[in-house]
Amino acid sequence: MDRLTSMAVFVAAVEEGSLVGAARRFRLSQSMAGKHVSSLEEQLQVRILQRSTRMLKLTEVGKAYYIRCKQILEAVEDANIEAQEAQTNVRGTLRVTAPTTFGAMHLGPVIGSFLETYPDVSIETLLSDHYVDLIEEGVDIAIRIGQLQDSDLIARSLAPCRMVYCAAPSFLKQYGVPKTIEDLSLAPRLIFTDAISPGDWNLTDPDGKTHVINGPVRLAANNMQILLSAALTGAGVAYGPSFVFGPSIATGALHSLLEDHKTPDLKVHAVYPTKRYNSLKLRRFLDHLNMEFGNIPPWDVFMAMEE
């Protein structure tokens, strides 16, 4: 007998509470349903169901086997659905949330190319620097950066993102280029007030010693784009993720500082609810994000140029 069919009949018998119920679900005779269960027991050389005319009862081995059978059957069903959906159109509305600055700077082109590829999909975006509850807000997928909160959500790493110290050529001309930790500690800073990841204004020297930069604050803001704009005018030294400052460093509008020192690395993640079946549009969007960002995302192109 086909083992998967026998496993499905066994699971149905447990869920229905009888071989009659399992037989009814699969349009089999009661005796044939019983043969499927007996076939499993013969293959396993152990009893998994204690059965009588009145009741069914799982044995200890049967309890564990039932759980594994459920998992296997669900995986097979998922594979079947994915194969079926691959032959259908990708359609529907996808709700996406992301941090404000990251979304404004980097999601637009990615979403645009995705919509061009899948014309029957529409996307709603929610840009926020505050935590968004995906289930409560009805969001399909979130882009999150840095340390993730413990949750029942699935996280998929999309791209690296390092922290950088940088300043405009006009600032460096006026104040000089910081060549040491002490130089950097004296420079006026442009700081982000809503940082939640560890390692804010930290720097590790070539000897492995970590330093905290505590220079005078010239501008404090809860929005990275304001800090970027101020840094470009030469207002001070900025510290933040390469997805904000990397493009300006690549063009020479900003210069990265103390490049022989190490800064904390962040990760860009896609986070989505733990659903039994993820929609085809979500899976395609995840693949698209991974393809667009990749190992060297656009904001870190200046690192590849330096190498």
C-alpha cells in the first residue's frame, strides 16, 4: 500500500475518532481503512492504535508517530499547493511596512520593478520607525533592521548593513580629517535619538579595543534623512547605517572615517507571520527582495569600490 495514503488514513482515524470516520473522509470501506493502519504497523513492527468496536486509542508510540505524520502530510500538501500556484497568476494586494528612511531611500525602485513584473499585484506601504504589529495591522511583510525582537514571526536575512562614520569634505577642510579615536571624540556629532540597536557610536580599533565616541552634540534628530542632509552641508560627523550614508560616500559627497577601525554590523531582514500557507505574491516578493539586495546591496557599493 502507498505509505503516504496509509499515513493520511491513520491521521484521519485519530482526528475522526474512528476508522469509520477515516473511511468516510477518503471514501473507503471500513475494512480498507483498517488495512491501511495495519500496513503501517507491519512496516513499523509496533502497534500505533489500540482499536475496538467502540473506540480508538493512540499508543505512546502512536502519539509521537501521529505528530510526525501530520508534519509530513502538511509538507507534502504545501509542496503540492506551491506547484499548483506556480501555474497561476500572481495577483492581489500586498501590505509592506519598513523603517521610514530605509523605505523612502531604497524600497521605491524595488517595488516599482516588482510591480512591472507582476502587473496584477498592488502594494500598500506603511513607513514607520515604530514597531508595527503585523497581525494586528494586517501587514504581510516587514523590513526590519538590526536586532530583532523575540516573536513567533519568521525572519529571513536579506542583506548586510554596516555602521559608518562619515563627514562632508567641507567639514574635513575646516576641522581636519580625524586620524585617531581622540580626534573623532572631539568632533561635533550629528546623532540619531531613536537608535535601538546595540553599539551606538562604538568603534573597535585594530587592536580589538572598543571605544565609545562621546563628542559634543551639534544636532540631535529622530530622523536619519535630516542627519544625512545636515552631514552633506558640513554640519558635523554623522554615524549611522550604510543604507543611509553609503550612496553619498560612493559619490564622494561624504567621506568615511577611520576605515581601519571596525563598527558593528547590522542585518536587513524580511519578517512575516508564521502562516501555514504563504501567498504566492508574498513568496515572489521575498525572492525579488533577495535578488535586488543580494550580498552587496546598492547602499554598500562604496565598500566594494574600496576593496
